Amino acid sequence: MTAKVRRKSGAETSNIGLWLIGVSVLIVVGVVAIIIFNQQRTVSAPVAQPEVPAEWIDRTSLGDPKAPVVVELWEDFLCPSCQSFSRLVKPQLVDTYVKSGQVRLIFNHFPLQSHAPGSFMAALAAECAADQNLFWPYHDKAFQVISVEQQRGATYEKLAEFARTAGLDVDQFQGCMNSQQHQPTLNASLAKATELGLRFTPSVIVDGTLLEESSYATIQAAIDAALAAKS
């Protein structure tokens, strides 16, 4: 009688173990499904010109040309911190300060060799988009996809695909890419970054002052101080 009870107890323990394994597998599958869903949603998110007056958009500059404060962004499309900045910080800056006419944003290229070749390819592509004054939609789409796919998202084919999504004339865009006509622009931007002593991306400069970090709170404090000084 005792032996039978022990066998039954062992079977129950085995069943519990199998049940726990099954639950663990379901949890893992669910987490993976959520990650894949979020990635697909990020990659397919729509892009458009910022909702500001047309004359406030000039190549890689965004905002009222007469805005009292200028914020310079130095970024690399393959930089994970820049990808996070583009997703979380830049929209807040645009909504709070750019749309109100208080700040003009200027994007500068700082492609790092450690992220080559994608960092340089994406920078060239963004300049080609700027030729058609669609830099900002292209910027947003590039960061969306590259943040998920990394180097696979910065191939010539992908960059051309972003051009279609952002509403560019693709033939003109491809001609620009094939000629590498903006390589001097990138060279000049890198030289300027060196001259300024920039060491990391993203680097943020508010009215000529390089900030120690690129959190929204830090940038907000610097902008508010600059606005107060000019009021």
C-alpha cells in the first residue's frame, strides 16, 4: 500500500514539473511575440513633415529662423543612444519648443567609424533627402528601421526604400546616392565635430554650450535658462 502511494506522488511531481515547463515555454513565446509585434510596429510607423510652417524647414534645420535659441544635434544613425534620443527626446523638443517658435533645431552628421559602413551610408542618404527638403521624414524613418535592424537597415536597398516611404523622388535620390555628391558635406561635418572636441553621440549644443548629457531634463533646463537670459 505504501509503495503505491509513493508511485502516485512521483507521478504527480512529474506532472507538476511538466506543467511548469509548459507555462515557462508559453511565457517565453508570449514575450517573443510582443517583441516582434513592437518591432514591426516601429518599422511600419508612418512618417511626415513636422507640423510647422513650410518656411521653418530648411534642409537639416527645423524651426523658426528667428527663434531665440538654437539647439544643435550631432548624431549617428547607427548609434543606439541616438536612436533612443530620436524616439524619446526629439519629439518632446519639437512639441514643446520648436512648434512654439522658441527653438530652432539643427541636425549635424557625426557618423562614427565604429558603426561603418551603415553610419556613413545613412548620413549620405539623409543629405540626399535634404536636397528635396524631406530630411526630417527621412530622418524619422531611418531611425525607426535602423534602430531595429542596425546594419541590415542601412544598406543601399533599405535606404532607397526609406526614400519612397518619406515621399522622395526615388530616381533623384538614387542619382544623388550613386554620385556620392555629399561626401564633402560629411567630411566637413566630421572636421567640425573634431574642432568642437565632440567625443560621443548624441552631442547636444544649446546656444553654443556643449551639454554633458542628452537627457530631456538636461536640455530643457539649458533651453529655459537661455530663454530666460534673453527675455
